[in-house]
Amino acid sequence: MSECVFEGLLGTVGTSSIVNMGRDIMDIIVKFYNQLNKSYVCIDGGSYREGFRMDVSDRDFMVWLKHQRVIWNLSEAQNYKSFKFTLILADCSDSPPGFSLLQLLTQRTGGTDGMLHKSCFRMNDKIYISSSLYIEMKRPIVGIVSKVNGPCVSGPCGEIEYDAAHSFVSDFWPPVAYSWIKRCQVWPLSNIVNDIVEDGCHFVTIGHKQGNHRDNEWRISFSVAEQRLVRSMDHNQFLIYGLLKLFMREVINNTSDENKLLSSYHVKTAVFWIIQSDVLPGCILEGFWVCFKLILKWVYDGYCPNFFIPENNMFLGKIFGANQKNFVF
């Protein structure tokens, strides 16, 4: 049966060469676009960039300004020339794991940070950037009929729905995720870990649902790191991931509104944890079942640990109480 599933997935997901070709084409397009653009960096994210072409009806993008940088401590400011960069300080002291306030420190000379300043508020004699105000400032850029969808601004373009996450970038790995580096003994390989850490992280416009500063907090995003991790999978692991995505879309999320609380991101997180635990079987169906049992356990426990920051429960405020008890598979 696994052989039949394998053949079917090759037709739906694609062979290794086809998937890699799609990724390479996207890399060229993204690199070319960002070389031409002087102000913004825009990367294609989500399933499309990972290599899937399974009747994708939406596209995900992450966008940030090249001259804006987030630092984790003031000593890191020496890496930047003040007249070239707008510097922002991450303040996690009063935020749940995986979230942060962003304090505006400096503005580059002659900078065009109008939207940034209109999104600021003052607290304890310091100036912070509000995530909710910032995303509202960015919403009209996508289009008249755009809407806020989590950390993204969504809008239609023909038959395709676009999700654009306007973010800030940090060139440094977040201290709250140092434990992830130590945990990488089996997977991924050390050179991939080093590349991921050197890429730093991003901050997207959404606060913790139960945080003290819900409308002003920013979530630490590891989207670029996740793309590297997906590409480090062998093709058999990638097919198991694809089968789980198909099952989630066609079975779980095709039954009731409650079940739509589970997303493909939870699936990806489960696959990451299982691969790193070195317990993912080579058999397609066995691998599917091992990962799906982990998702089941998370649902029963009401706790889905973020892969980079396990203290961040991604089910918090989503799958709990009545939603958790009434969850039907």
C-alpha cells in the first residue's frame, strides 16, 4: 500500500528533480527581484517556496525594508552605521516566549520611515512600534479590498489570494532560541544549523493572544529557517510531509469549523520534531502515522511546542476547553 501511496504522491507532489527545479526557479526569481528593488526585500514563502504545487490557490510573501534592523542588545548597534540604518531594540522582558515588544532607537539620516513613526506609541518614556497600528498602515498597499489575516495583509490578484507579512529583520539569532542550537545533535546537519543562525530571524505583526501587550507585541518568525529545514529533508521525508498536508486539507479541514483550527504549520512542526528525534520510519504510511500520532497527542494535551522555542505553545488560545474536547477526527 505504501508503494501505491508513493507512486500517487510522485504524481501529486512531484519527483525529487521536479521539486528541486521548482525551488531553483523560485530562488532565481526572488534573487532577481530583490537585486532590482532598492528599498524592500521580498521573499516568497509558504508551500509554494517549499516546492509544493498541489493546486495552490494562495501565495505567501514576507516583506521588509532593507534599512531597518532589529537588535537584541545595545552592543550590537556598533555593527551598523547610524546614518544608514534605522535601529530597533527587541524587548522580551514583559512578553511570553516567542514574542517581543519593539523599541525604536534611531532613525537613519534622511530616512523615509513615515509609516513607522505613525505606528509608534510611548510607554515608560520609551517609543515602541505597535504591531496592530503597523499592519493597518500597510494594509492599503496590498489593495482596496485587502484585509488583515493574522500577521498578514491579504488581498486578491485574479484567482490567487496573496498573504503579505510586513516584517522587521534581525541579523542576529534570538537568545530565547539558543537552546534549539544545542538540541541539533542529529538533524539538521551542523552546516545547515550555522546557516540558519547566521540568517537571524524576523518579527511579524501579531501579538500573543494572552500577552500583556497583545495589540503591540510582535511574534518572532523563523520562516527563512523553516524553508532551509524543509529543503534539508530527503525526498521520502518530504513526501510524508506532503501526505500529511493533503490529509489535513482534504480530510481534517473538510469536516467542521472546529477542525480548521489545525493548520499546515502544525503539520510541519510535527514533522520537524519527529525527524529531529530520529524516529521517522522510511515507509510512507508508517511515517505518516508516527507524525499524526504526535499531532493527536498535542491535541489531547492542548500543547503544541514551537520547534525553535518549545515554551511557546502554539495551541494557546486556539485548541483548548470545548474546542479541544469536541475535536473530532
